[in-house]
Amino acid sequence: MTAVLSDLATGVTEQQVRAALGTVVDPELDEPVTDLGFVRSVAVDGGAVEVHLRLPTSFCAPNFAWLMVSDAHDAVCAVPGVERVVVELDDHSDSDLINRGLAAGLGYRGTFGTEAEDSLDELRATFTRKAHTAAMERALTALLRADPSVDLGAVTLGDLPGDAAAALRRRRAAVGLPVDDGAAVLVHDDGTRPGPADAAMVLRRARSVRISVDGNAHFCRGLLTTRYPGAEADQVPRPDDRPVLPLEVLP
């Protein structure tokens, strides 16, 4: 048994670790930390893994920072053959506190004490809902651009192109909505369909959420490359349905 564990440990690769980190999503930006360039370094030595993360500013919200660091730790721990994991956040105002708390297994509340919310579950749920809303808007807007006469209330998952349907299904599953081909695409957060008179307004509100999510992601990518010159080489270009937003500096 010891020999088998040793073989597994020595077989851990950086590629496996980075693939695991690719499942960790910035809760506000709805993009993997690997795509955003938040992974500063990965070191693998047998079954021991050390990961360093970085964020666009030193004052990024501590609760968001904790979610990403702790999720990264859990993701790497789940890689077969990994025996010891160190995940640290660099250059953040709460780096020392977060790194000590994570290393000691104190959890969020144990780390931040009286400054912590009772739970981060609602925060996760809020941004999971926003991610679904943004994906819903992207899919419907793409259909409307191709055919402005589309009946928004009648569109189902089966009507969407493969990539759009897959992206939306993932986010619907995360919020507990149906993912079958016959499921209505345009829905309220609770899964109910808006009435015909409300469909356009629901889509307009969804668009404001999508613009906020995409705009924040674009802004944070820029901040990261300003803070860490060369970090753009670690960023993955945004998908075609999330184009870079033009930034205009007004006089």
C-alpha cells in the first residue's frame, strides 16, 4: 500500500494541479481564477503542492478572497496523489490572517472572528444566481441579434446552440433549475416564467446584471496587469460571448 501511495504521489503533475484550480471560480466575476491570471505560481514536489494566488488589488473584499483561497485549497487536495497542500494569498491586506487561518484549518469564522458573517453560503448563492442571470441574457441576446422577432417567452434550452446551451445548463444546475431541452430559458430567479407583458423587462434587468459581471471582469483583468506587469501572459482571452468592453476616458 505504501508503494502504491508513493507512486501516486510522484505522479502528480503541475498540469493536474492547474486543471483543478481551473474549477475555482471568482464568485463575483464568474470566471476561473486560472483564466483571470490569479494563479501566480504552482510548485509540485512529489505529493506536496504549493500554490500562490494574487488578486487585482490589495483591498479586494476579504470574504471573496477567502472563498477563492479556500476553494483552491479544497480543489488541489482532491487531486489524486496529493498528500500536502499549501495555498497562500500574496500581497493582500489580509494575506497573513487568511494564510494563517487556512493553514490552521480554522475556517472562515474561525479566521475572521467577530468580523465574519455568520456564513458565506448566502454570498455564494447570490453570485451563483447572478452568473445564471448573465448566462441567460447572453443566450437570449444572441438569438435576438440573429432574429429580432424571437418570442422570448417561448425559447427553450433545446432552441439554443450547443455552446450557449451547455453554459446555461451548468449555471441552471448550480441554482437548481431544470436543465432538460423543454425548460424555458427566460425565467425569474425562482424558475417561474414571466408573463408576456413582463418578458422584455426581465431581459432588460438581466442585461444590467450581465453588463455588471462582464464589466467587473474586464476591469479586474486590467487592474491585475497594471499591478503585476506581464500577468496578461497568464490570462486566457475571454470567450466570444464575453467581448472586451471598450473603455473611454472622458475629458
